[in-house]
Amino acid sequence: MSAAKVHGTWLSAPATRAVMAALEAMEPGCARFVGGCVRNGLLNEPVDDVDIATTLLPNEVMTAGTAAGLKVVPTGLAHGTITLVAHKQPFEVTSLRSDVQTDGRHALVVFTRDWAQDAQRRDFHLNALYADAEGNVFDPTQRGLEDVRARRVAFVGDASARIREDYLRILRFFRFSAWYGGGALSPEGLAACASEKAGLAGLSVERVWKEVKRLLAAADPRAALAAMCETGVLALCLPELAGTQARALGLLDTLIEADLDHHFAADPLLRLAGLLCASGAEAAERLATRLRLSRAESERLLAALKPETRMVSYLSPREVRRALYRVGVGPFRDQVRLAWAAQAKAKAAPQWRALLALADSWQRPALALTGEEIMAAGAPAGPMVGMVRMEVEAWWIDSDFPDDKLAIVERLKAVVQALA
């Protein structure tokens, strides 16, 4: 044990205490926090999930949970993972393991009581840290604390061997480097990712998209993405960028600069759209289908890349309102951000920000015209009612949404007469 200690509200939360108490009632000292919660706690970064490692066997974990009145869910029994739920919060509790056989995606494991052996099967040193219920940190690899302090993402043991156990670790290497790394990426890790990248073909597209999305959500993933490009990993993950990688990374660079300069939240879908700007909407459609993006993700991606209005920083308020009405606030904001990044050399940040401010303050108007009023003006019931409304609405939009009932009625009469 080192002198390091981890702190955080998650450590003393009632739910956390209840789970640790349940496990330690079975065997004192059998449970330790592991991985991300320890790493993030040491870095003073948010802790989302609290994972626990234990010397208990899975059936003993279930017995301990049941005895303490916790909800017990055997989520990954074959791999030693049991979920214990306390105060409606789930905790994954995994028995210490050692790999017997792996195929690049799945592993056959045996359970162990050796913390050092468990640490050796983990991906990176900074993820192979453990802490007891009081926050005292254990570093079995003797490199975890050092790597956390140096913000260095390095594989445990032989990098290529770790990757062959699970090829997703290639993408995790770049994702963790984007989130927790500092300075140049590990040369050994990069070399191993480059030499083993063919194994990515065996991964499910869902796993690939999940990792790419998480990477793009980092505050500044540019160094990691550049390294992915240099090693050939990016071309395998996003073949839709073929021939446009340099331009794609250049636009993404200016998009992220704006995020950092103007305190915009990191937006992975917008950044993906930025990468695809040079490839076009058809490439985006292929990517959305291949990676099985959700319907909402696909629709947003395509809307961002198919602007109805030519986006320039000097759009008039009237033009902005018209565009907002036609596409909505979300797509308009995306289109503005992408155009801003594409025209970054114009140095028009205040104007671009003004467009975003107009969008944020915009309230969608409603055309004060009912179907009954249209028929009362002489339009027969049926498709004609919709045609008349569309004609009146087009005039109303071009006229900048007048809130003038008399003017709308006069236009209605003219349209009905023209279509009669």
C-alpha cells in the first residue's frame, strides 16, 4: 500500500457504504474499489460509476448481498460480475480474475484471490489501482500512481499482448489518452496499436461507435485523433473519411478551438459532423448505416450537413428567423458551428456568436390560420385546404411572420381565388 489516499463524496455515500459493508461482513478486507472511480478520484475529476473488486467468489457475493437486503442481479456471472443495488444505485462487483484463454473479444477466466494477478490482466496502469473502504490506495503494478500523476496512458505489461486479449483496447488507448493523457502518447502503445490494428475488423460496429463517440466527447481529443490517423486506426474505424482525413482534422481543429475559447460543451455528434464535412452527406449516410447510429443521431448528423440556407456570419436577423423556422434551433446551431469552423480564417467570432444568441432567444411563431377559416374563405374540404395553407404560410414566412390577422386573411382570400 502507498501513502496515497482517494477522496470524494462517492466514497462516503450511504449506497457505497452499504455495499462495502455487505461484502466485508462476509470477509473483512475482501473488497476494494477499482479502476475509474479510483483514477478519477485521484485526479479530482467526476466519478460516474463505482466498481468494486473482491476476493469473494460470485456466489459468495450474491449471498452477501442477499443477507444485507440488497438487490442482487447476476449480470455477468460467467465472468464473475454481480450487480448489487443499494439505495437504487447499482454497483458492479467482480471477483478477482486471471485470463486462461482469449480470442480478441471474449476471455475464459479463472477466479483468484491475488490482487496483483488481477491487476496484470487490466488494460492500463492507471486503471489497475484499488482503494479500500477508507480510500487507501493500492498499486499492485507499481506504476499506476506514477502514471496518474504524469497523466500517462500505458498498457500493463506487453502492449501487443494486452491488445490481442481484446482488440477494443486499441480504441480505449486513444480514448483514455484523450481524456486522461497529457503530452505525447505512449510510443509503445502507439506501435502496438499500429501493428495490431487489423484486429479491429472483428469488433462489433456498436462497440466501435461507442468508443469513437466517447473519444469525441473529450474536451480536446485532437492529439489522440491525429495519432489514430498516423497509425492507420482512424481509416479503419471511419473509412468514410478516405481521402479527406487531413481536411477533416483541420476543420475539427477549429471546431474544438471554438469549444475551448468560448466554453462550449464538447459535443461528439457535432464533432463527427465536422469530420464528415469534407466527405459530404452521402458519406455521412453510409457511416450512420454502417455504425448503426440511433435514428435521432442519424437525423441530427444529416441535418447538420444539409443546410437549406447558406451559412455566413452576416446573416440578417430576418434570414436567421426564416432559417430557424424551417430547420429548428438544434440543426440551425449545428449548421452555424460547422460554417464557423469552415470559415475560421474570416475572424468573425462575434458575428457567429450573435447568430447562436439569436437562435437561443428565438420563440417559434404560429400561423394564426385554421382549417375552418380556410374553408370559410371558399376552399373545398380535402387536399385543397392543405395546399392553401402552404401557400399562405410561404407568404407569411417571406413576410417575416407578421402578427396581423387582417393581413393573413387578405392573403388567404387571394390564394383561394388564385387556386379556384
